[in-house]
Amino acid sequence: MPRVSLAEAYPHIRFRPRTHNWWARLVGQPAECVHLETRHAWMATLAPDMLYLQGKGVAQREPLRPEVSLCLDCLVGVLESELAAYSGRVVAFEPHEESFSQYFFLAVRDFGAAGLLPEVGAAIEKRLAEPVSSCAECSARARWLWLPRQQVPSLDDYEEIGRRAGERLCARHGARRVCEALSEFHEANVFYINAPYGEAGAYVWI
């Protein structure tokens, strides 16, 4: 499968040399940004182009960008622009600091394979099909629905997913809201974050 080099995929990030030498590549160790050498409280593994379902990875686009481990600042620098550039519909759930270890995007077609309850998947699909309104922050089209944890504390609560107002946002402000939510956590060790793919879906946490 065609792959993008580390420098091409993340031109503005400096990586620790020993984490992307030949040995690191041989054992499959993700390259780490230089800040993780001294900052250990917040880190996340970004696999932008991979979807992991039941332990198996499936590439969602080619060429494939490498999986990397990033501090919060480096993650936000990559993720915010990635989310803002996505043109599809999104329902994004705010993760819970005390319990989340993954935050990832699922296209509608993958809801069942990911193990979402049928009622949950149906509730999200219904929200994705709602008419597009204006962003709460600007006049752009609001293709995102942000559902804060105060409104939907559990992803299994399909009734709350279906009825809560949430916040209608454009892609730029939706991306900012996700990154702001992640930035509120003083400590985190996130094992998996990906980028949106397909035409519509949801950011969920486990």
C-alpha cells in the first residue's frame, strides 16, 4: 500500500529521532513528537487514515499517513485543520475525561461493525439527516452537531441522542469545539484517534 513519509504527512512537527529510526520502524513503534520526551501527562496516538474494528485495521484512504504519538499541542495542530476540511455531516459526542481512552470517527456504514446498538445507530442517522441550519458561531452552513456530555452522558442513551438540541456548528467551529474539549483534560492517554472519512458519521468515545 502506498505510504506518505513522516516529513510529508506532518511537515510542522519535529519527532524524536530514536522513535523513527530503522529499529522503530521494524518493530512498528509510532514516531513520537519531541515534546513527549518531557511532557508525559497528555499524549494521543493519531492514526489519521485507519479505521480499527475488532482489532483489525482497514485503510480509509491512500496513500496512507503514518501513525504517530503526539502531545496535545501537536495533536490539535494536525486534527483541527483535518476536521475543518471535512465536508461531510458529523455528530460529535464530547468524551468523558475519567473514562475515555479512544476517540474516533465512524462512517454510517460502519456503525454496526463497530458494535453500536442498532437504536443508537438509528438515532445518530436520524440526526445526520436533519436539515442543515446556520452555525451557532457564524453564518456558515452547520454540518456538525456537537452533543456535550452534560446532555448525552452515555452513548447508549439513544433517547437523549435523539432529542437533545446540542450545538449546530460549521466544520471550522466544529473542529475547534472538538479540540477545545480535548484541551480541557489535564491528563490523557488516548490510544486511538482518526480523521473523518466517507460522507457522514459520528465521533464517538470509549
